[in-house]
Amino acid sequence: MPPAIELRDVWKQFIIRHNRADSLKERFIGLFNRRYQEHHEILWALRGITLAVEPGEALGLIGPNGSGKSTLLRLIARTLYPTKGEVIVRGRVAPMIEIGVGFHHELTGQENIYLNASLYGLTRREVDRIYSKIVEFSELEEFIDVPVKNYSTGMYARLGFSIAVHLDPDILLIDEVLAVGDERFQRKCLERMMDFRRRGKTIVFVSHSAAAVKQLCDRACLLSQGTLVAFGEVASVLEAYEAQIAV
């Protein structure tokens, strides 16, 4: 069986614009004064990443802030595309990558459930069947008819995670959702991901929690400044990470 996810020599470049000139006046002034001239910086967020995630495997992504973990998830989710290399994804993906992304802030929680599910190809009848389960898991019954612009960060996370896990995806992408909300709901999320793992789903999980990675993941990879530093057994990768941050 081929891997659920393959990254083949993947590079991702971002161009950062400094002293951005948004108006004609600013551009004109910049012709005569270098202080106002716009200049670009090239940032390589990922450099030559090659790895494969097997069907039914849970892979932990670890590394310091700015190491490229979220960029890698966005490439798998296809919200970004590589500058060089190839990303192959086999299966239906449900991303929980960034709090609040994909929600229409003027719509209620209920309306956003139907909107998000429809984007993944579910019919209204199919959403009707899972709607009560989504609301129950999120524990937002009292707020489901409130526009999500009034939600707290924790409420966004609850609703987003609940929608993602009830879409029955083949691949679940989770970025730091456990860092939001109370400890009881964090345990609830981890238990649901463990259930996904038992059911043979593929999980890619970004976390700074060594305990969560040990509990959930089969393998782990360590990123640093966009490069793959270590990949393999969870214990050895976590050891490499601890040695890195101790320096």
C-alpha cells in the first residue's frame, strides 16, 4: 500500500516585503530617498524535506517556533503549494491548522457547521445526521446560534476540532489545538485522536507536548530552520529535540 502522504525534496519559499510601498506617493518618494524604498527578503521556510507517512500512522511534528511545522501542514492541506518538490496526498484531508480559519465570522456556529461541511463535499442531509454530534462534542449548545465573531479563541478551537473529527476524514491534520481550552477538553481531544488512530486513520500532529506526542504518535520528525533534523522513533526524536533546546 502506498504512503498516505509523501513529500519529495520539498522546498517552500516566501518573499517578505520590507518598507512596503502601497501608494503611488510612497513609490515616488522612494525613487529619491532610499529610506522609503521597498526591498524584498527571501525566506526559505522548508528546505529539501523528504518523508512519508504510512496509512494509519500518527506522525508527530516537533521543533521550535519558526521551524516550518505549520508550513508543512499547510502544504499537506493544499492551502499552500511547494516552490520546489512534490507533495502527494492520498485520501480525504480534514485540517485543524489555525484557529478560526474557514469560519465566516458573521454567521452563527450552526451556519458555520453547515458551511464548513459543505466545503468538504457533504450534502445537507449528511450534515443533518452528524450535526447534533458536532454540537455535543464541542459543548457549545448555548452558543451555537451566536455569530462566531463573538466566540473566544477556545470556543473557535472547540467548534473547529469538532467539525474536523466528525467529517470522517482519511487524514487528520492537527496544529496545536490542545494548547487551547481547559485541561478536560484537551484530554477529550486527545482521546478522540487516539480513537482515530485505532480506526486506522492517518494523523499528522504538531505539538510542543512531549507527553502528547509519546501517547499518540508512532513516529516523529524534528524540524529546525526549515530542515529535517531527525525522523523516526518518537523517543529518539524527542531526545534530539531536548538536546537541541538545551544548547
